[in-house]
Amino acid sequence: MANVIIRNASIEDAPLVARCTMAAIGIYDFSFLVPENEDFYRKMVEVCSRTDTLYSYANSRVVFIGETAIGCLVSYPGDNYIAARELTFGLLGFDGTDTECETEPGEYYLDSMAILPSFRGNSIGKVLLTDGIDRGLAQGYKKVTLIVSKDKPRLRDYYLSIGFKDVKELKAFGEDYIKMAFS
């Protein structure tokens, strides 16, 4: 697709990062600019506006077609995951007791990605994932990881086609996931 640009997110992109993160976890579908759960969305924007949280704009890359922002990927090193997770979940009101660690030190983690529905099916997700993989490898990480719900076999197959391999099963947010690694 022509005119695809990926850049580091800025603080002004925090509302987009919040919506994309909420879409990635299945609680927002881009039907409205402000999600139905407006209070949670406001908390997410606050979390995404900080530099010390998992879902920070500082951990995000935004993809554009021309001048239009159409999605983003939140990714980061797993080295400080536990402390950032405690802060992030605390700010969002989660206790996190039903969630195993999604990443660990020595890994670069692709956390949350979403593309606006009208732009899906054009390989933009693959371009954004490849950008995330390249960023992790360029930072010296030998392993780039992500998780996928066991209830989404087509998405798992998509990640397999890009070069990810199954590593282990884990519980996150009360659901069964498969951790996958690109190395």
C-alpha cells in the first residue's frame, strides 16, 4: 500500500494508543471516537500519556496512510516488565492476579496492535509487526515475543506465517494464551 509511514508515537497520539490498546484486548471496536466505557478510556489515555507504563506512547509506533493515523503497535523490552506492569495495572484498577507474566528480561515484547477496520486486509499489520520485530532485533534482543488467545487460531496461524513459533501456554486476563517467539 502506498504512502505507509510508521513513526514513533508522541504524547499527542496517546488517545489513539489508548483506543488501539483497548481494541487489541477486545473492549473497543473503533465504532465511535470515544469508547462506550468512557471512564476506562480516560484512564487509558492517562496511562498512555505517561512514559513509565506498559502502554505508554513512548513504547508505541503509529502507522499512517498519508496524513491519516490508522493504527499502532505497543512494544517494549521485557527487562522492566514486572515494575511497569504493577504500575500500569494499578492505574487501571486491575489486580493482575489472573495474569502470568507475558514477557521476561532478555525479550522484546509486542504487546498490543490494532489497525482501523477500514484499513485491514492490506498487509499493514504485517508491516507494523515487521517494524516491531526489526526494532527489537536492532536493540540487541535475540527473541521477540507476543501472546495470542487460544480462541484465535487464525491469528495464531498468521503469526506462524510471519515466523513466530509456539513457546508455551499461559493464562492472561483469565483466558488461555499461547506465547510465541520470533528468533
